Amino acid sequence: MKTNIYISKIILAGLFCAAISMSSCKKFVETEPYSYFTSANFFSNEDEAYLATLGIYEVMSRPQTYGQSIPMLYDNDTDISQMDAAITADAFRAIPHYYGTAETDNFYQTWSSLYTGIDRANVVIEKIPEMPTYSSGTQAQKDNLNRMLGEAKFLRGFYFSELVRFWGDVPFKLTSSKAGENFKVERTDRYVIYEQIFKDMREAAALLPDKLPTDERINKWAAKAMLARVALMAGGYSLRQTALMERPANYIDYYKIAQQEINDVINSKLYKLNDDFTKLFKNQCQFILEPTENMFEVAFFSNLGNSSENSLGGNFLSVTTAQGVYNASLGRGRALRLFYNSFNPKDIRRDFSIATFRIDATGQKVQLFTARLDEQWTSAKWSREYQTDAVTERNTTSINTVILRYADVLLMRAEVENEINNGPNSLAYEAINEVRRRGFGLNASGSQVSITLNNAGTGYTSMPVVTVTGGGGSGAAAGVTTLASGRITGFVTLSAGWNYTSAPTVTITGGGGTGATATAALVPKATADQVNLAGLTKDQFFDAVQKERAFELNFEGTRRTDLIRWNILAARIKKTADDLRAYRANYAYPAGTFFRTGQHELYPIPLNETDVNKIVGQNPNY
């Protein structure tokens, strides 16, 4: 359920208005910096320290960060997905299609937001130790303030890691901004910054609670898990100022850092996978927190549906939907046809993650298999079918953005153990197989179904509607693709569904004809022996990890970074472009045209920054 961290913006806005005597709150919010918190009349008690700490979190809830840009634009286009393939000047297409420039405004909005978060964290890190209760308060007060200090240190490290992820070497500042300060600074090497990130996150983990959270505030284990992810990024390849992809000679040391943190998280025994992969995302759409799997997530909420307080995820990354039974959705996040084809059909993640249909105003699923309609297949994890349909969620939604799941921790363990031990050991196999068993539904009740056309009927003049009901499960759907001489000549299963305990009923109605019938049958699940990996070489297992991260984490903001740190982004984009052209010569895939090796592994330093800070420089080939 939604908790008080969601209203941090409202609290902060009210705080700003109440903190000083001014005739216009709007004027104050527009003109006064967050460094107001550095004044002597703040940090006088725990409540004020808490509000300042919430202000650090608030940066993540902006459209410029996790409300849209970071998970939706900066993670496309890859070998599994792309933003819709139109070529326009809109930033939401220019950035993922690799023709964004230093002038593209989203880059500066993200850059400046992350630095705002860092500056707010610096304020809290400086001010909390100066509070009298920090040193002389009750133990409960000290613990509470130390938790906030830990949150500030973690979030500072996290925001720096995001800057490094997208821009490489960046300006580095560990003190709060002061009036008259010189902000024209050179960039610092990313590995100097990495060392501070590790320090911040380790110190944070020592201060944060070791219990499962009841809201979206970070805890000890999530901090450790994020440290592991950052360590893998540091141990991977990145684009240097030489325009070459390089990794450190001691990269294995970073894998060992990740290994220790991952072991700590798993050994806490607090985390587990939801047995039902589909339920994890349905709960997310209904604002139900799952702290045992969703370890680190960004809070969104707006009673008024304001885009600045909500996320675009439930719209951009939903099934294309017409306004009617459900709220409309743009369906901008497109799944590539060849990625869909790479799934095992018995992997329930395929049909739950990828929509091969659109939803019309009546709530019916309409097939997207004919002609070039498969280029319109979308992400389906956050379908409007699972959302609240509240009026306030028509354009943006209050669905949280999950940054890190326990499934990711397991897959990181698989990758790390394989690399450190020069091949997979038992820990690596168990980690990846735990994710795979859930993905194939082995731990959940029920099965998928197959749907077969039995009678083509007669007299059809337009496409009839196929409806699947009953059977105890959900998600199964089929559609008619072609008609000839009044008969159904093309019929396709759109989704095999999940959790069916008996065969559902299939009905075919409308279209002006009669007599067409279809039946559904339960599909036996894959066996554990078919799902569990075994007997692989190091390279084979690494290839399996790469695929499994795509099957499990698609549209969750990690793919592009994975391909970069593995030094295969350029090769995968070329191969994807070639394979798509072989599949269909005119399949639209802009990345194949615009991506440039030695440039697009990083984003350009924003023009707004380079205009005022001439010594910051620019990334290669921009």
C-alpha cells in the first residue's frame, strides 16, 4: 500500500512555505535553493532531519530520473527492445535511437537532477552529525538519525553511480554547495569516484536497518545488493576518453567485492522469489509492496495525477490500449520480434512480458501478427488490465519503479561465481536455476493452455472476437488473423496464459458468421530436468546468464548497461540489425542506422553544463 514516503514532495512543499514568511509559496519554490536546509533554523529536531532526507529520495521520483528517462529512454534500444521506431525530434525517441545530442534537454534534466540529489545528500551528511541529539540524545534518537545518515550516504553513492553509468568521468563533489562557490570543475576519473561510492555504500549498510522495510526506504541488504551491482559495473568495460572500450586489469577484484556483498544478502535469508512471476507485477500495479523480492524501488504517488509526481511507466511500458474499459496507453516500449522468438514457449515470462496484441476500447485483445504489425509488440508486465483504472492514472501512474529485484541478485551471483571460478560451480547453477524454475512456473499452481481452431465456420465478413473464460487461470488469448470465402483461415494464440487448473472455454462471436469453434487444452509444464542448466563450460554458462537476464529483467532498465559492461553493445546492435533485415527487409530498427561504436556507449555531457563550465570537456565523438 502507499505509505508516507510517497508524499515527500507535498511535505517538502508545505515545509518550504511554512519555514519562512513569504506571500507566495510558488515564488519561493521557484527561487530558493535546497541549501535553505543549511541555515541555522533547520535540523533542530528529528522531524526536520527526516524531511531533509526525504528530499534526497524525491529526486528519484521525477520524470527526468526514474519517472521516465532512466528506465525507459536510457535503457533502449538494445538487442531485445526499442522505443517505437518513428524518427522524430522528440527526446523520448532521439535518446534511445542514438541520435540525441548535447542539446537534447532530457540529458541535462537527468544530469542536474542527480547532482541536486547529491547536493541534498551532502547537506544531510554534514548537518546530522552537528545536531545535539546525534551525540547526546536517547539511543532511539541516535539510531533514527544514524539511519538517515546512512540513507544520505547510500543515495549519494547511488546517484554518483548513475552519473558514471551514463557519462563516465564526471565532476565530483562531496561538500554541500555554498553561495559564491566556484562550480567550474574538471571531471574526476570514474575509478576514483567508484572508490567513494563503495565507501559510501559500505558505511550506509553499517547504519541502515537489517529488517525488511515497510515502505520504500533503503535497508542494509538493498544497499549491499546495489553495491554489488556497481562493483560489476566497475569490473566491466566502459568507454574511456580514448574512445576505446576498456576494463581494469584487476577487474576480478571488483567481482570479488560483488561476491561478498551478494553472499551477505543471500545469507540474510530475508529474500525470496514470489512463486508466481505474474503476481509480482500485478501487485506492483496495485501498489502492493513486496519487500522480499523488490529490494529497492522508487515511490510515486499523486492524488491529482500530476505528471511531476507520477511515473510514465504504466503508460509508456504498457500494452497499447484504447480508452474505454481500461485507461488508454501509448505502448511506446516495443519488444523485438526476434527476442520473442528466442524464448522457450513454456517460459511463462514470454507471454506475460511481451504483448503480441493491442487492447481495444471494449477490452478485447486484437492480434498484431499480420503484415508488419509485429513491430508494434510491446512490453506487457504493467498492462492496463492489472492497473487501478483510476482517473488520476490516465496519463501517468502511481506504479513504483523497481530498481533492483532479488532475481537480479541471484543472476549476479551466477555471473560472479562463473567468472571467479573460471566456470560455473554449484552456487552459480542453483542461483540461475532458481530464477529459471520460477520463470517456467514450476513453483506456481496451474499451467499454460494451447488453443486450437476446430471449425472455420461460414459467412464471416469481418474478424470475429475470440474469448477465453474459466479454467482457474488468466491471460490466455487467441485471435483471428485472416478470412477467406467467409471462413476463418488464420488463427493464432496470442498468449498461453498462466495458472490454469482446467481447460478454459473458448468462444468465437461476431464477424457476421456462424459455426466457428475452438478449444483449449492444458499444456504440461516443463520438467525440472528440462529447466535446470547443467554441464556447461564457462563461456556457455556466461551466454546463458546473458540470455537469462534478458528473459527475466526485460524493460526493467538494465539491458543496455549489461551489454556495455560485457563489451557487446555494438556487436549486438549490428547483429540484431542484420538478423531483423534477414527476417524482414523493412523491419524498422533505427539503432542499426544511428549507433556509433566509440561514441554511444556514453551520453554527451549536456550543453547547459559545457556552456557554463568550459573545463568539463566532452565525451568521445560528440
